[in-house]
Amino acid sequence: MNTLDKYLENNTYPGRGIIIGSDSMDNALIAYFIMGRSENSRNRIFEETEDGIRTRAYDESKLTDPSLIIYAPVRKVGGVTIVTNGDQTDTVRDELIKSECPEADFSARNALALQTREYEPDPPNYTPRISGILAKSGYELSILKSEDQSGGVCQRNFFKYAYETGVCHFIHTYEHDGDPIPTFRGEPRRLATPEGSVEAIANYIWSCLDEHNRVSLFVRRICRECGREESFIINKHLL
């Protein structure tokens, strides 16, 4: 089974990425990172909110277009955690709020919500919308992407997983750098879950990302039995 550092070796631009899985103690692990090539994309930091995190401009005077870069990547509804690379976080959250028991039907609600969304309107890249959702019983990853470079039909793929000790799944927006940037292909990658403290895991993931393009990283570990959470954020602008 591959490790993140080996998988990302020589890949300077996987874009934005979501990692979800289980560590060796059967705790749930979530990681979300953003990278950037333009000044607008790089001008961001993560900050904690009451139910997760949000992005905001590091230097407000340099913010040119907030539409696809300012959003809440992580939010919670009951025992369900949502993590995405855009404002579809709120689409899923709003659908879960309608449920009397979000943990029981998170999968159906997630699929229903994402049927209303598609890839980002940023030709010629048509950046995929990637999303993750997890509860005590399991987790899912999904990707909404264009069928081709014309930005026509939206392809929606959903991947459902049971927790497996020491295993995580990783999905990201782009295969690698390019112009236009090639969209992620295939299924989420099955990797060995990083181990150690939340801070150590965050530092390891950060070290796997290209130092010129990495912007921010969020890591959270959740005890699946009691729900206790530990989180850690790294922001390039605040180092």
C-alpha cells in the first residue's frame, strides 16, 4: 500500500485534496488542503469557525474574485462531518439539516444535495468539485467533473467506504500541473493512513505538498466512540 509522500512524489500541483480514513487506533481522520498558482488563490488562510473552518483572504486588499476561493470547507451537522473544496459544503449541510437523523441517512442526503451541483465554472480547467462526508458508520468521497474539456455534461461519481484500520482514501482536483490542468482520473487512491499526533500528521502532509504551491492545510482526528475531536491548521502566510 502506497504512502502519501510516495504517491505525491514529483507531483507539483494536485490542486485541492481531501483525505479521509481510519488510523491504527480506529479513530477517523480527515485532512483537507488547498494549493494555488495565482496570487488570488495563494492569498488565503484557514480559520476555525463554530462548526468547522472557512477560508478568508490573508490580505483583503489583494482579493480580486472571491467566488470560488472563499467558502467553508468543513462543517458539521450532528455527528456528520462534511468536507469539500467549495460552497457545496453548504448545499450538503442544508440537506442534512432537513433530516431527523443525519447520521442514519447521510449517504442519501449527500447524493441528493450534490445532484444539484456540478463542476466549477472556470474554463478551460472546469475544476472538479470534490467532497467528503463521514459519520460513525462509514464515509464517502465524490467528484463532480466535466465529461470533456468543453464543459458540457457533468459526471457525478460517488465512492462509499467502511472504515479499515490504518487505511485512508485520497481524492484531489487535478492529476498534475498543466495548462489546462488535467482533471483527477479514476477512483480515490487507497493509502496508508499517516500516524502520530494531529500536529505530526499535519506536518507530514504539509511536507508532501510542493513548497511553492501549498497554501493551507487542515487536519482533524475524531474518536469514533466518544466523538472527541483534535484539530490542527497550517497556513503558509502565518508560519
